[in-house]
Amino acid sequence: MMEIKTRVPGMVQEIFVKPGDQVKIKDVVAKMEAMKMVQSILSPVEGEVVEVMVEQGERVRGGAVLMVIE
């Protein structure tokens, strides 16, 4: 099981996956805005999205868990 976390605080702009979706390494799973820049959040592993812990438009702290992939 792999938790995908943010590196810096910011706002979740878009979420591209939902529980049950299959992802591959380097798939874009979400986009975040931090320090006026938009960055893509990539999956570091291949597997199934088990849980999405955030919603679009939500502000998160650095190190927050965005989703879990198994």
C-alpha cells in the first residue's frame, strides 16, 4: 500500500482518479496549486486507487495524504 502525499502546502485543483481506478507509474492522479504554480501529482506505483482523502478545492498542508494506492 502506498500513500501519495503532498510535498508543500497548497490547494487541490483537480483529482483525476476515484476508488477502484487502476493507475500506472507516472500517471497524473491530481493537480495542485502551490506558490502560484500548478504541479501534477504523479503515481509512484502501479495499482488500484483504494481511497481518495481530499476533495477538489481543498487546502492541504505539506505532507498531507491525498490518496492511497494498493
